[in-house]
Amino acid sequence: MKPLPEHLRASIGLRVDLIETPAPVVDLDAMERNIQRMAEFARKHGVRWRPHAKLHKSADIALQLQQAGACGACVQTLAEAEALAAGGVNDIFLTNELLAASKLLRAASLAAQLAARGGRLALAVDSAEGVARLAEAMQVAGSSAGIDVFVEIDVGQGRCGLPPGPEAVALAQAITAQPRLRFAGLQAYHGSAQHLRSCAERRAAIAGATALAAKARSLIEAAGLGLPLVTGSGTGTLVHEAASGVYGELQPGSFLFMDADYARNEREPAQPAFEQALFIKTQVISARETHVVCDAGHKSHAIDSGLPQVWGLAPERALGFANGGDEHGILTVRGSKARLPALGRMLWLVPGHCDPTVNLHDHLIGVRGGLAHGTVERIISVDARG
């Protein structure tokens, strides 16, 4: 856990209006409702859920999610896995490929560490070279604990992963041939489908992904191998993977906090009603007749998926946010009845993309009782930042 600066330690118990700006703030009530809704959804559909920690990068939050029923955590980097393990998380799936010898030796060491605590580490592979290098690292490390290995197949993302054909079967066979490697199933994630705007587009994309995953499963089983699990999915499409009968585990991450980009999606009727829970608190620090300037620039929030939205205003009173650089945001009147906020006014922004926004901060400020009248209850360490 990262050292807590004195000004943050002193903020516990303060009213929300006294939080210094710019600041990343988590509405704990909204976050916990999101967790409850995700847990209920998974129970209803009989699937496991393994939330992706690349969103929050916090061991404390990962443990909170497991207490609510999550089976473990996903991570995207080895450093994230190590940070979560150091914070007490024992069941970790690194949903990415590793090839560097130094990283593979670290992974082998971490697998042994987690096994000694009754946990496990899993990795994804999409090449015979990846399997061979991982097996060599496990042998060099001398660990008898073993490691779980998923074959990653490309189900539409066009990034990592093999086509669901003979190559995937051969890779599964290569894993089972190695004494320290355990074939754990298929990693089948369609990331770009999460942000297709219409329900129909997302439904069609996941129908295609499910068909490819089912094809890979059938081929591997026909080769005489057991296939323990197909895992994947995200916040935007979890309804479809859960209903597919192919996926046994879901990997949503953004459901916990949500963001402005997800708010642009048409909502599936069966989708849990996840709420915005991550905000950037900002203050108007300069005012002109045509615009005002706040103290939250793009070093406070990620802009890769668009600029943030000003929270809590009716459409007719909406303000537009324009990028003012590293430390400034420019606000202008957008709605027909909107007025520029006064100098010193506190405002709340919903970031365009939650994951890289969290990665800009060492700590998140957890508020209980709402953004208007709440108080600071908890400071959340972003353990795996960077």
C-alpha cells in the first residue's frame, strides 16, 4: 500500500465540499450498489465473475469484490499481479501474454508464492514459443506448484489470440505436455464490442464471438482434451456472454465505476443498472464573460475516450467541457438555460474513460453519503499505478 500523504489522512471525516481539488472521488454508496448488482446478476445466471483489476488497481477493492462473491481478479500486467498479491489477493489471472525471460521468471516466482498461500496464478498464451518459454521459466525457478495456462483465441478483437482452429488445439496439447503447466481453458475476450453503441450491434458481435469460442471448445474436446472453462466478457456485453451457455466466467471491470463513454451506450434491458461512481472534483479558478476555467486538466482525467462530462446538470442547463491542457479545463454554456458557474464554484466531472483516469492517481477519495452532503470515509490506494 502506498504511503498516505498527510493532507489525505487529515481529510477522513471531512465534508465533501472541503476536499481539495482536483481530486478523484469515489461515491462509495454507488460503487457498492454496483457490486451488489453484479453479484446478483452472476448468481442469477450461474456464472462466475472475475472482475478486472486494471480498472481500480487496488488490492483493497479486489478483496472487497471477492467478499461479495467474485472468484478472483484479472490483471493485464505482471506488475499489477505482483501489487495485488502483495496486498493479499490470492487468485489472479493475468489475461495477457508474457515472453520476456525476466518477466516469466517473476511469474514463476509469483505462482509459487500464491500456491504456498493456497492461491493460484494463471496466464494467457497464444503461441508455441510462449508455452515453451513459460515451461522453461517454471523449470528454472524449480517450483513444483505449477501454473494455470489459458489459450487465448481471437473472437473479434483483432489483437492477441489465435484463430479457433487447429493452431488452438495444438497449443492446448503443447500445454498439457508440460509437467508444470495446467491447461485451464480458453480466454475469449471481445474488447471492442464493449463500446458498440447500439444493443443490436453488441448482440451481433458477441453472437459471433460465442460461435468462435464454441468452435474452439468443440475442436479441443474432439482432440480428447478436457476444457475446464471459457472466460471473457466485459461490462458492455456481459448480458450476452452470461446467456450464451459457452462462457462460464465473466471479466467485467468498468461496472464498478462506469464512465462517460459507457454512458453513451444504449442500455440492454437485462443489463444491471450500473451507476456512475467515479468523479473528478474540480473548482472554477478563473472566470470570463465567455467561459470559465476549472483546475482539472488532462493530468486529472484520461481523454482517450473523449472529454469528461459535467455531472448533475439537466440537459437545458448543461455545460460544455473543452480541453485546456495539463491542469485546466474550459467550461462554456451549452444548454438553453445554462449559466456559467461562479468563480470558486465546485463541480463534478465524469471522466471519459475510467481505467486510465484511475492510473493517473496514487489514491482515490471514498465518500459516503453522496456528492452533495457526504463525508470522506476512506482513502483507496491505487497500488498498481503505472
